[in-house]
Amino acid sequence: MLIAIPDMLDADQVGRVRSIIDAVDWIDGNATSGHQSALAKKNQQLPEGSDAARAAGAIILEALGRSPLFIAAALPLKVYPPLFNRYGVGETFDTHVDSAIRIQRGSDFRIRSDLSATLFLEPPEAYDGGELVIEDQFGVQKVKLPAGQMILYPASSLHHVTPVTSGRRVASFFWIQSMIRDDAARRILFDLDQGVQRVTAELGGKDRAAVQLTGVYHNLLRRWADA
Ligand code: NI
């Protein structure tokens, strides 16, 4: 399932992130690659674990924690500290699948990547190309969102970034280990959550049906979740 989070960062937060990451030096994007993706990737990355990456990442992590849509869609157990990349003219990332397990260098933090996230940090009209192309079970989806918007997609999907032909694409990317490992089960819970919210809004939180459906949601979560 692909889910766009429209209001992940507001304009002020995008500005703060950009002022931090634009002020420091970037390195070759292959610093974090596994062997297969190193062959496919041609871009630049902010050094992982650098002060700038940490400070800009903290703004994003805080926003994630305040987003009901992100929490309902991802049901996050762990979030990898956000990374940042940019693609200049001619840069690209060929078709690949993200590594299943990510271990943060120099720490004991490890994560199973259930979901991949790309948070766009450059207005789409400022560059050509640089679309994120995701092959999921419904076909090929091309994604290029306004600055501050984020796409969540299955980490198991094949995906690539088309070459940038003018301007520069800037984004944050990271992975989420969900409490719900299975994409289809997570989708059911997301749909149920959205339905419960609608019923609760229409009938009130004390309505018997709203209470029962909320109970079903939590009991499915209890049955399926790793917490
Ligand atoms: Ni990827």
C-alpha cells in the first residue's frame, strides 16, 4: 500500500531542515549502500550520524510523532534516523529493493525495514525528473510530491528514482519497522482505523457501535502486533 502524508512538515519546518542541511558538505551516496544498490546509485548524501543529519532528523522525527495519519498508516515500532539525499543533473538511482535489515553504524540500533519513506524537501517545479517510481501489486506508481509531503511504501517493493534533468532533487529517506509486519494486515488495520474515526465523528465516541468497532481495532492490534 502506498500512502501519501500531505502535511508531514509545514513550510517553516521544511525551511529549518533545509537551512541545516544546505549549510554542510555532502558525500557520495554510496556510503550507505549494500553491494547491489551501490551499482545502481548515483547521488549525494548527508554523512550519516553527522550533527546536521541528527539536527534535521530530529525535526522530522518530532513531526512523525505528531502525525495521526503517519501513526495509523505505519503503526511504527522503530524509525531509522532520517537520512538525506540529493540528486543533481544526471544523477539517478536504478531499480533496487531496500535492504531488509538496517544496522546503524557505530551503535547497536537495528531495524527490519517494513516500510520505506521518502519526504520531499524541494518544490517539484524546481527540478525536472527525479520521480520516485514504485512497482507495487497495483502496477507502477510515479511519485513526485510538494516539499513537506511524504510517501510511505512497502520496503519490499522494487523502486527507482528517474534521472534529474534540471535543477536538484532534495529529500529525506528512512525506514520504519512496523508493529505489524505484514503489509496486508497493516492495510486492514488502517482501513478499520479510518472507518472507526468516521463512525465516531458521526455518532459520537459513546455510541455503542463506535465503542464496539474501537474494541475490534484494539483486539486485532493486540492479536497481531509486536510491541
Ligand atoms: Ni530504495
